[in-house]
Amino acid sequence: MNKFLTLIVAIALLAIAGCNTIRGVGQDIQKAGSVIEGAGKK
């Protein structure tokens, strides 16, 4: 369980570092939503 939590935290930190700004976070979420929406239409 401890290794799993560490992995999740590491992934979250990498994602946050990759976004760099609040605007970047919003764009990433929008892109993810578009992918999910596209998959739902198929």
C-alpha cells in the first residue's frame, strides 16, 4: 500500500510540474475531456 501511495504522489507531482501554470492545468483537463468525449461517441 505504501509503494502504491508513493507512486500516485510521484505521478501527481510530475503532472503538476509538467503543467507549470493554472492555465496549463485547465488545458490538460480540457484535452482529457475531449478524449473521453470522443471515446464516448464511438
